[in-house]
Amino acid sequence: MRVLMVASESVPFAKTGGLADVIGALPRALVRLGHAVDVVMPRYRSVAGGEPVARVQVRMAGTARSADVYATVADGVRTLFVHQPDYFDREYLYGTGNDDYRDNAERFAFLARSALEWGASSGTAYDVVHAHDWQGGLVPLLLQREYGSAPAFRGAPAVLTIHNLAFQGLFDAAWLPRLGLGWDLMRTDALEYFGRISFLKAGIVFSRTITTVSPRYAVEIQSPELGCGFDGILRHRSADLVGILNGIDTDQWDPARDPNLPAPYDTSNLRGKAASKRLVLEVFGLAAGAEARRRPLVGLISRLVDQKGFDLIAAIAPELSALDASFVLLGSGEPRYEDLWRALAARHPDRIGTRFGFDEALAHRIEAGADIFLMPSRFEPCGLNQMYSLRYGTVPVVRATGGLSDTVRNVERGKSGGTGVVFEPYSPEALLAALRRALHTFQNRSVWRRIQLAGMQQDFSWDRSARQYAETYKRATI
């Protein structure tokens, strides 16, 4: 099949979160299965390279604006960049700090129209058009209303993937005519959402098939608790909604070949993991002697926000230093949580270390060097770090939600096959009990080794996920 994907970010060109990892990996996995994939995304200021291949004219609200389209090919995937400096030559992708750019509605409507204009004029016939998140939400609508008769798209269904339902692309309804859209779309069965318009709702309503990034999340988002106000429309489309677990890049994340690690290791020999543990302790300035290395090391790599469970962690902060463990944190987020971890590190400099910001190489080393990975999310559409942890023999402690529930099997007394410690209630008490259970289990080296190996033997490759996407595409075309 030939697939046209539209997304706002992709590794290695531009990234703010997990969406970029998916767009960087899924197309390559589809190509390995014999499919052809073109990805259209903005040419942000940070994007370099590519050769100009076309120019498109996009008409919105009666005025036309042109954009150059650049292309590059890697691993069989053609990525096309929409070059419109007024919209995309900016320091950040979506806004500065916590403030979105005021013209994001226009920016991503332009991306949607540019992608379809390019596709319609490319001379290529596409079998499927696959849009991602709210930034691609207008693509299914425009495909159905304006571009579906183009030879390139005749009969091609739209597929929308929801990576995180909490981000919905909400804008004032006054944007409709400025985007070249009619007021007839200001209906509850179209774009209207509590007096505003939602790009994500446009994608949900006008797509043939809707996917999200784990089977459990597909169920959760149909509930009032985690539906973010969209549970009703998602229940209405439940027959067309499927959860496909994200994969991980098993070339980039492989402890046997990871160039970021001081020593390789695999299921047949875990000794190299100890070298990474010692390096992480030293990098964070923690005690790294023989006694300290025998103590379990708990790693966290995360945005420091409530969604990731940092309100729970804050509630048990006084208990952390009393646990027989060391802690390392890599990430950034809300100032109150950064301040909390600074204070913890200052009070316990030999046991608790922090690094604010992001460091890809250090993230790999923490995944390898930690014994336990802590991920107590309030909700988690899929999550990648728990899968990285399992592959690196690092036992995750997670809450039973979304992709965490789909990927981590709880270790139960007297039963084999468990890969981590899973807790259910979203409470500080449940988190602390789960962490204590993991630390207690760590003391039994034979049991711990069995848990590590069970996790390392799981298949979370993108090849598995890509096969499910290909099957979904085929069903959508019937």
C-alpha cells in the first residue's frame, strides 16, 4: 500500500514528545513490510537539508499563499517539508513556554492543506491518508470535502491516530472562515465543542478509522474519567476505534549494541549492566563505592507534571530518603517539582541526584544503570520508557493505566512471568507500597534475575506494531 502521513514532528528533524518518535519509526517499519510511505511535516527553523521538489498554492479565506516543498529520503521513507517561513520559521514548534502561538489554527490548517495539495499534484495514487493528533486533525475533513475527488486520493480513506487525547486543538469559532471552512461545520456532529472548534474532533468525526496508541487507552478514552470531554463522540465511533501499542526502536535501544553504554550486555550475560550503574552514580555525583552499588538504584526520566504522577511522588517525598535506595532524575517540568527535587538532592547528596533538561545519551545510561524505573502516571496513552526499561533489564514500577498496563505484567508472589511491579489506586500510599515491594524483591537476587530476563525477552519492536497498522489500513479500504 502507499500511505501519505501528515504529522507535526518527526525524529530526527523536530521533536517535543513521543509523537516524533512514532513518526520517525512507524514509516520505516511499514517500508520494511513492503509498503511505501511519504511523510509531510513543517520545515521548522531547526530542520535543515532536503531538496526543493515542488511549490504549492494554498487558498484560505479567499487569499492564496505559496509554500515550497522540500524532500529527503532515508531508510526508504520520503519526508516532505512544507517551507512557509511566516508560519514555521520560529524558535519553537507550538509556542513559547506555556503559551501557544496565537495563530496555531492557521499554521496547522496550512499544513493540512499543503499536504493534500502536494499529494493531489504529485502524480502518485495513495491508498490511505494517515493523520496524527490535532495538528493533523483537519486532514480527514479536507480529504472528504475538498480533495477526495482528486485522482491521487480517489477512494483513499482517512485514518487518524490519537497520541494524547488531552491535546485537542481548541480554537475560537471565528477562525472558521479564516481557514476557508464554512459555518455549517459549527455543529456538534462536526467541529463544534462547547462553543469553540476542535481540530481533533474534526479528525475523529471525518476519519474512516481512528487508532490510538495502546489497547487499554482505546478503552479508557471512552470513559468520562479519561475521555477529556470526548468520551461521548468516541463511544459513538467505538466500532471504528482500535488501540495499537506503539513500538520502540530496537536498533537505537539495544543494550548489546548501545554506543552510549560503557559495556554491552544481553540476556546471556548481564554483567555489563553493573558498569552502567557505576557510571550513572558517578555522573550524578552520588556515592559509588561497593556498598552504594549494592543498594538498588531507582531511575526517573520524565516531564515533571501531574500527569506523570509527580503529585504522588511529592506526597511521599519525606519517605524517599528513608528507603534503602538511591534515586536519579532526568527531566524538566513544573517549577514546584523541580524545586522539590533540588531540595531533596541538596539534603541527600550521596543518595539523590538530579539533572534538569534532556540528555539523550544520559537517558540511555539511566535505563541501563538503574535497577528500578519509576513511572507512576495518572494516565499514559502508551509510554515508551517502561518498554526501554524492560529491554534493558530494568524493572519498572508503574500504575495500571493505558500502555503501562498493556506492557508491564505484575509480579505476583509464587507466580512466574511477571516483568514489573504494578499498582492500581492513584494514591501516595499505593505508590509507596509498590516501591517498597520492588525494593524488597530486589534483595532476592534469583527472583530479581528472573524478572529482568522476562522483561528483556518481550517483543516491543515497531515491526509488530507496523503489521497491525497495515491490517488496519486494509480494513479501512474495504
